[in-house]
Amino acid sequence: MAGRLYFAYGSNLNLEQMERRCPAAKPIGPAVLHGYELRFRGNYGGSGVATIAPKQGSHVAGLLWELTPACEQALDRYEGCPHLYEKQTVTVWDRGSQPRTGMAYVMRERFLEPAAPAAAYYNSILKGYRENGLPMVWLRRAWERTVREVYQRTEQVNEHFTRPAKVSKGRGGHDR
């Protein structure tokens, strides 16, 4: 099979789910994307789903797959590409410290509000981390960062709506 290389970092790490979505896909092995971080951002329904974003000094653990054209089309539909996610070319490093260039799905900018993932979605990613021997600390950090971001946004919104409104004074010192 001479297919396209695909770097999975979210629910497509889960081997059982990928078997259902893309039965002809072949797992190549674990890989690391340097200079990026894993994030959870809101999808169409507002639930958090995984994406990656550039961040110096950070890393994203994932799994490199070889896809057939039919598998790639199935993943495009599953990922909502090109509306929710778009494809980007990335260079990852495999366990043998060899660079490999492939494709990754990256959430489009208009969907980048922090949002916590549903438990079932997060657990499917966690299962993929375990199945592929990936460092779970990176997944936990993404979860914790997202929770902080959601909390901070909530505090900002609450502060905005709980501040007393400024009242302008008209001539003669009376409130309007």
C-alpha cells in the first residue's frame, strides 16, 4: 500500500475506532510533532475536540498512519474537512528519530474557542494513548490547560455582566 501518511493526535489514535472508520489504514507507529501543542476547541455543537496549534518548545504525541485514498476520503467526512478541519502538511519524528512528512487535520480558526471535551471523546483519546504507548502527561496537560482557559473566559464574561453600568449625567447633574 503506497498511501498518504497521516499524523493522528485525537480520537484517531484509538485503534478500534480507526478500524471501523478506515479498515484499510495501516498504523506505522508513534510519532512526535515538535513546536505544537494539543488543544481542545469547540466544534459545531460546542463540545471540545482535539486540534493542534504552533507553540515553541511544546510537543504533540500521535500515531502515524498510512492511508489509502478511500480512507482519506472517509476521514475527510468524519473530520468535517474542509469546514471544521483543514489539512496541513506536518513533519513528525518517529521512534527511530527519523523525520516523516504527512498530513494532519487542524481545526479552522473560526472554531478556536476553548471547550472541554465530552467524557466519551476524551476517554477514546486516552485509550489511544494507552494502546500506542504515548506519554499520557501531554494529554493531561492539554485537558488542564483547556479547563483553565474555559474558567478564565467564564470569569471574563461574568465580570463583564456584573459590573455596574456607567450612568451619564446630563445638564444640571441629573441622571439620564
